[in-house]
Amino acid sequence: MAGLSTLDVDFPSSLQTARLIRELQTTLAQRLPKYCSTLFAAKASKHLSFEQIGQAIGRDEVAVAAIFYGQAAPFGQEVLKLSAVLSIPFQQLESEIAGYPFRGQAMEMPPKEPLIYRLYEIVMNYGYAYKAVLNEKFGDGIMSAIAFSTKVEKEVDDQGNVWANIHLRGKWCVSISSLPMEST
């Protein structure tokens, strides 16, 4: 595929390479589709980050990681682009990825992994506060996790403290029960 070789991707320094997510934890891999292990093995052999793969296929790094964990599906030409950037035969990848994602099966509840647990804790501690503020601003409804995007940014403040910024953007879906009824 023209313009999509791994040579087009800036490789991270050796220090950054050591910090890349290289493989699936064995207990997690058992709960994910087979292709997840294929993707992680190719990612490790190429020394690529999710951000680099995302740049190569035209998706955000979080969306790419969701594909690697079996929680999202690649669209259209993305399987071909993944195949090219990861040097996985297209027919193999296409047959392994075929079907729809089976979301939510990988995670234990409550989560045991500390970072994931902290995200869960944020929802436990602030969930009702988020709900109240969202309802006040938008009315009765929900924020979609389907018509949704997210991104992660690193911030360093004036004192040199490193902060993680996680942006969530979901389409607001008005509750049917709050819509006016049409007269017949």
C-alpha cells in the first residue's frame, strides 16, 4: 500500500520503546479475541506506539488501543492499513477480525489493575455529580458511548507536576420519556 510503510513512522527512542505496551498479560489475553495477541505481537516486533499506529491508519491512539483490546472494530480500509503497518498478512488479519466486537468481557469488576481501578473510582465518586450537572445542562438523557470520542493528553504545570488529561466527548441523547408526546 503506497505511503504506508513502517519507514514513514517516527520510531521512539530506546527509552520510550522500553515503555511501550508490548504484550498482553496472559490472564487478560485469555478473555480477548485471538487477533488481539496477533496485533500485540506485531506491535512489539515493530516497536510502535498506539499513537504511531493511529497516525498510520488515521485513527486516534485510544481508538487504536480499543481495537487491540477487542473493544472496537476497525472500519473499511483500516484492516488493510493495520496489515501494512504491522506486516500481518491481510487475509489472516481480515479473517481473525471478522465479526463484531464483544465489548466489556475483558474486565473484571471491580477492576484490579490500579490505573483502571482509579478510572472506575472516578465514576464511583463523581458519577452522580456528573449526572446532575449533565442533566442540568442538557436535560434528561444520556451521553453516548457509541457516538463518542476520547483523547489523552499529558500536561506539565508550572511546578513541574505531570497531569493526565482525559477528554470524553459523547453525543447527548435525549430520553424518550422527556420528549413531548404528539397529539394524534
